[in-house]
Amino acid sequence: MTFARLLALPLLSLLALGHATAQSPDGVTSHDAQVEDLKVFRHDFLEVDRSYSQAARAEAELRLQALDAAAGSIDAAMFTVHLCQIAALADNGHTTCKLPRANGVAMSLLPIGGAFYVIAASPQNGDLLGSRLAGIDGHPAAEVSSALRSLHGGVAAWRDIEATDAIVRPDLLHALGLANAAGDATFRFQTPDGRIIDRKLAPKPQRRDWVKIFPKGRAPWPLQDQEQPFRWRDAPELDGVVAEIRRNVDGKTGKIADFLAEVEAARVRLGRKNLVLDMRFNTGGNLMLTRDVLSSWPSRVSPPGRLFVLESPITFSAGIVDVAYLKQAGGDRVTLVGEAPGDRMMFFADQQQVTLPHSGVVLQSATQRYDLQNGCKAYADCFVGMAQPSSATGTTPVLVATIDKGKGRKPVALKTLEPDIAAPWSIDDLLKGRDPGMAAVQAALAGQQE
């Protein structure tokens, strides 16, 4: 399973001051350019994506016809907004529309608990760190959030994560009817001490002198060493070890299966009873690299040892499937902590990417089903690694033969991946460098919470 959008890493990438967007070529507003983009959108994206319902696909075609009729009279930002809203009709988190590159206002905002907070900013706007967005150009925050959610599919929390680029773009906010002009907007914030600040902001080139919500050295452990896809630490205070996976990848730091074997060997060597697997920032990758190891891990942690899995709305794609395999294998011995993951129990993934030639909009279509609730028993278009034995799949014949001959099929069937213990991040946690998930695990082990 792949997920190629850096926007899926909001807390990590925004703190690193990175926005992943596509470059917009010239000529986007001409009639011929927009007609050609719409043709590519239909043929290489809409016809390829498998996640649209019949009704959503019909609605998408009607909207494309309206854009065809208006081609040449729509500015670049409005054209982009319309395309992303059509992609969002699929209501599938992996069906994505990446915005063309442009400067935003000099800050980054992160959704926490349904609200947007300033987590990084230029030195001139550093007084806004930790502030909550209250409105834009007279539009209250709830209206802003609702409009931004129209640009992406999936659950509400994931739509908010995907909106972190658009919310700092006055041109896109203007196209959505949220800003009075395309060149700037007045943002209203409520500071942590309750003050209201109105600030008129215009796009600025990004610089590396931005200030962040917590000073260097005060970030909680899960937010340190952000360049590492996976790492672990001893946690004697939990009588356990803690492993964090951010991406299911093999790379310069080694193979992830070797890493997981190292963690378990260290747990045994250190005599630790418990295991904590932090998946809160795992946005996906190749689930076949982790599936078998994670499925067998609960059997290696002998009672009374416990397994805790930390999850969040940023847990996505293969990260969600990883959690599902662990939970299925360990049952009640695996305790989920944090917040619900960033997608539903059934979604479509395995994207194919296309860049529209004139607008520069990058689209990713989703081609295979992942059914974590019923084990793909009712479908013939699932990814082969999770499909029922001998059933038809949505996977290419070559990969079907490879997986069936090698690792084989392993369906998942769970009622839910909602957390057993709620431990959401708050803005106060970030301001004070606290980790609510680890605090919840420690409380549970101390018998204070079940």
C-alpha cells in the first residue's frame, strides 16, 4: 500500500515547515488548457478510481460538464477548487487532489480536536503560537472548516488534516467564499490566554527562521528525530519497550522486519513485560513488510505482559492495517490508546498518480478495496494480501501469483478500531511538551484506567 502525499504528515512536516504541493505551469486559465485538463481528469483519474459510488460518479460527470461549458472563464484557484471538490465526491481518503504550488501566509496550522491551531509561524507572527483559529474575514471557524472539508474525501478528521495547505492560501480561501480577496485575508485567533487577535496576512515565501510551538529539546519523544521511519526505546517506567513506526518502508536505516525483530529481542533481553507500539504518525507504506511479524507478535508477549497500540487521525493506510493485524491477533490483550485512525474500516487505496498538464493539479486514484470489518468476504476487488483464499481480487495477476505463492492471503475482520482508552492530543499538551498517549498507558498499567 502506498501513500505519496506529504500532506499526510501534518504534525511532522508542518513542524519542519514543509508543504507538499505541485508546481502550476503557465496557461492554466485558457479555454484549451482547461478543456485538456478536464479530459485528462476524466480519462486518467475518474475512470481509473474505483472508490466512487454510482451516484457520486454521476454527480462528478455533471460537474465536469459544467466546467467544460465554463472553460476559459474560470481563474486558476477556482478551477483547482472545483477539481478537488469533484475528487472529494469519492469520499475516500486515498482519492486525493494535490494543490498547485503557491506561497501561503507565514504560519502553519494543525487540526486538533476539530479546531485549527498555530503550531509554527514567522518570527513576526510568533505571538500566535498555540492560538486557535476563530475565523477568516468574518466567517466563523465552523464555516471555514466545513468549506475546507469539501476539498477532500474521507472521515472528518482526515479531511481537516488534508486542509492544512489550503487554510493558509488566501487565493483558495477566496475561491471557497471564505476570503474577501485573493491576495490577503484577515485571520482571527484566540490566544491560549483568551485574547482575540485579528491579523491581516498575505502570502510570503517560506523561510527557515520560523518559530515552533515548542522550543528545541522540549518536543515529546514521538516528535523527535522526525527523519527516522522507525525507532525504539527502553521504557523501564512501563516495564516495557516502546517502538514507533512512521512509515512501513525498507530504506537506508534498514529493513522494518529486522527492526521489529530487534525490538522484540531487546524486550526479552531487558526482561520487560510490556510492549507499546506507537502508530500515531504512521501514514502507510507497504503492509506486506509488517503483516506477518505484527500478526505473530501478541503470541510472543506472555501474560501478564500487555500490548498497547497508540493511534491517531494521522494513522493512515498501511498504518491502519498494521493496527488491525495486531488487534486481530491479540484480541483483548491488545489495548488501543489515543484517537480513532484516519480512515474507515473499509476504504480504497493503492493509488495511481496523474498530473494535469496545465493546472499542475496532481490527482491520485484509488484502485483496490481494503475491508477490515468483514474480511473482504462480500467483495471481489480487494487487495490480494487481504482477500479471501481463492477469491477474485482487484490486484494484477502478476502480484496475485507472487503473493499467493509467497506470503499468502490474510484477511482481517474486526468490529472497530476505536480506541479502548481515549487519549487525544491537545494544544496544551504540545505547548507543555506532554505526551497524553504515554500518560494513558502508564495510568492503565498502574491500574488507574481500564
